[in-house]
Amino acid sequence: MYLRNLMSIDTEEMIRAQPMDAVVLIGGCEQDVPAQLMARLRQGCRACSSLPGSMLTGSHRGERVGACTDCRRYWGRYRAERSTRTRFHA
């Protein structure tokens, strides 16, 4: 919940910093959609929310990869020196 509130504050500041009459909020996660709506309500501006749906998984070197858990796993392998820099960036 605290990350959602922090994201809401960040979104609110971005809305306030831009001279716009309305905003388009694009989110697709259980954290960012409520955060964006909270920011919009606090700012009182017109907004349109777009929910593109869930992210599709892909593949890398024949292995199915998806969201942040795979990124963290690959970063952990790199940090543990079980993967080379060229393989990490390939």
C-alpha cells in the first residue's frame, strides 16, 4: 500500500507540473491503476484511463520470460557472476 501511495503522489506531481487541461492515464497493474485514479481525484482534472490488459510473456534463448521476477532472477545471476556481461546484454 505504501508504494501505491508513493506512486499516487508522483503521478499527482506530474499532473501538477504540466500545463494540461486533461490527462490520459495508462496503467495495467493492481498498484498503478488505483494510484493514478487517486492522483486524478486529488488534482480534480479531467482524465481518461486506459487499461491495456495483462502483459504477455515472451521468450529469450528458448526460455519463457515474463515480468519483473525474471528480470530480478537474471540480474541475480549476473551479480553472482554466473552469467557474463555479453550474455546479459544479448
